[in-house]
Amino acid sequence: MNTSVRNTGRLLSAGLRALLVLTVVCGVLYPLAVTGVAQTLFKDQANGSEITSDGKVVGSSLIGQQYHLPKQNPDDPDEAPRPDLRWFQPRPANGLGSNTVNTQYSLILSGATNRAGNNTELLQWVKDAKAAVIADNTTPGYRPKPSDIPPDAVTSSGSGLDPHISPEYAELQVQRVAERNKLDADRVEKLVKKHTSGRILGFVGEPRVNVLELNTALKELTGKG
């Protein structure tokens, strides 16, 4: 009996010591080491790839944002938000909806539409989105053709939170952004090219424009909030 109790005590003692050591190593030392390395070598990424403007964090370069006008009736939950056309607009968010262009970005609703490419509702959404893009970007002397509208202007990404648009979609918006901000179109076009990133390692992915970074630069150029 005494031997059995002593053996049990030794096992419990060994288990507690192992628990204490593993808690310190895995719960304290390892997280501190990983945090230290991340903050030393990858500080920007470790802190969420934040973008700042006027000394304030305005978002993350990894998550898309919408640029909307204030609601005309803040108490109406069904009022569709309207895009603020002073700014470059992102691609639709979180799949597609009945008001595709203005669908809100939401981390809770991350994901794409599950509708097939021949789904009649999806096709109608794309047609409506294309018509809205043409209407929004029509300026005196310039009207986009339906064939000019790139796919990312009327469809969301797989996550529904893509912060990037194609250079083609950014270029399509140049005339409208220049007119709304009373800027020379060539100046706005240079801003787009400056914020266009090429393929990773020269062959991975596609050229892209980060909308938040582009609009942050546009804000600094115009001095508008």
C-alpha cells in the first residue's frame, strides 16, 4: 500500500513538473521569442500591415475598404450606401448582392458567392454592376465601353476582402477621380502607376493596385479628408 502511494506521488510530482516546464517554455518563452523576432525583423507585418495618414492608422493594406457617402437617412437600415466618387473604388465585397457595387466589406461575412457561372441571378448582378461602373465613371468627353470593364470591377475575390484592383480598373477610374478632385488626369494617372505593384518575383500573380494606399496618396495630394 505504501509503495503504491509513493509511486502515485512520484507520478503526480513528475507530471506537475512537466506541466510547469512546458507552461513556461511553450506559454511564456516561445511566444516572447516569436514576438521578439517578429517585431525585430517583420514589424510592419506583425502589427497588421497598417497604413497611416496624418499620423493616424486608416486601415490595413491586407483588407479592402469601401468609400461611401454618408447616408441620407441614417435611421433607415435598408438604405443602400452610395459610393463617394471622389475616390478610387474597390472591387465588390463579400460575393455579390442585389446592390453589388456597394456591398459592404465585413470580416464576419468573408467569402465569395457560391453561385455557378451560369446562375441567372449572378448574371443579372454582373450586368447591374457593369451598368453602375459605366454610369459612375462617365465624365464629359469620356464614357467607358462595356468591353472596357475588367472582371474585378464587377466580381468579388474569393475572400470578398481583396484590397487590390487591377491596373485596368484603376485606369478606368482616372478621368472620374481627376474631374471630381479638379486635378489633371495625367497627374492622377502617374499616381496610379506609382502605386501599381508587379508580379511577385516577376511571375507569381498579376499586377495590382492597393486601393487604400492609392486613396491615401490621393488624399495627401488633394488635402481632402
